[in-house]
Amino acid sequence: MKKFFRVKSLAAMVLVGFSLIGFASVANAAPLVNATATSSSEVGTTGTNATPITVTATSVSGAPANMFNVDLPQGWSFVSPAANCSNMTLTGFSASPFCQTINFSSTDGFATIQIASGTFTAGQTLSITFAASSINVSGTRNFNVTLADSQASGATVDTGIATLAGGVTQTTVTFNANQGTGVMADQVASATSPLTANVFSRSGHTFAGWNTAANGAGTTYADGASYPFTANTTLYAQWTAVLATTGVDAAGFIGTAAFMFILGATLIAYRATSRKKTQKS
């Protein structure tokens, strides 16, 4: 009889152990499948999103999660947060999900969208599309995506990171004085922009624009010209000697010298003629 109770107790302990393992597997978040963030055109590093941005993820664990949370990338924020998320399009949720936005969470510092819906099932795909010009953007690109159980104090079930596709790469133009003097900061941009106006100077020379080669054999750009900013580049100042641009002034000097020569020769001839007349008389 005692042996029977010992076997029964052992079986009970095994069942409790499996139960604890089961609970632990729910507590440990599983990765979300295909967490992606896309836009129909490039999203810059400042201003707002010019075109809609869609964040999509597929649940793995399903129940007991019923809340879908998306953190905007660090430094991003909603232009006009709305409790009903009216500037977003939701796909894959129940007919009337509860939706709210938090511009900056006191717990993690991220702007967050929280969407409560019916219990999610494994393999359910959910997506949020942010309307154009609804988000203030920055340079980062990672959206934190989570599925949580709101009935268990928001315990996380699935997690994922959706990196925005179509992000832009900033490129740098370095300005080289090329025998000139002065200081110019590098210009950084991610799209075609006017070049920073020249502030370099060189004694006896005038600024004649920029070139991708110090000797002027590369591509030439005028002061303030539009530049594509597609690759890091050094632009070299090009200089023209002042004497090379003073042809009119030089001609003036030549004309004056010629006049003085003729005048001098005339005076000499006149003096010689006067002497002859004096000698004859």
C-alpha cells in the first residue's frame, strides 16, 4: 500500500513538472515570423513619411495573446496621436479592435501603438499601415513588434524587429581648399541638394567652382550647384589667377605706355627740329 502511494506521488510530481514546463514555454517569448516594415518610396532622415509605411508580422504562439504592440523606431513620433488610430489602416484584426497611441512611453521612451483584439491564433498575419505624413521620422529604422496577453499584465508572448526597407543612406561631401585658405564643414545629405556656398579664398586668385579632381580633370560643379549625394566625395576648389582675368586692365596699361612712347618720341623730334632751326638762323 505504501509503495502504491509512493508511485502515485511520483506520478503527480511528474505531471506538475510538465505543467511548469508548459507555463514556462508561454512566458518565454517566441519570435514573430516575417516581421517587416515597408514603404512605397524612400523614407528620409528628417521631416515626415512622404508615403505610407506598413508594418506586418505573423504570430507564432497565438493564444493567449490578444494585444498587438508596435514601437516606432527610436526618435520617431506621431504627428497627431489619436485615441482611435484614425490615421492608420489595420489588417487581420477583429471587426472592431481597440486601438490607442502613446507618443512617448514613460517606460521605454518609444512611441507605441497598442491594438487589442480577439485572441490571436498561431499563423495569424497582422499589419498596420501608417498614413503618409503621419509620423515624424529620424535616422533609425527598427520597429519593435510584440504580441502580448493583456489579461496577464501585458505579458509578452511573441517578439520581433521589423527593419524598414527603403531606408536611405547619407553620403558626405568633403570640401578641399586646394591651396586656398579657410574652413568648410563637410556637407551630409541623402538626396540631391545644393552644395554649400564656398567660403575658401586664395590670394591673387578668384574661385572658379569645384571639381572632383584637384587638377580640374574630373567633374566640375559650380558654386551652389545641385549635387546628387549618391557617394562620399571630395570636391576640390578650383582657382583662376587674377592676372588672367585682367586683360582689359593690361590693355589699358599697354595703351598708356604706347601713348607715352609716342608723346616722348614726338617731343624728341620737336626738340631736334627746333635745334636745327636755331643753328640755321
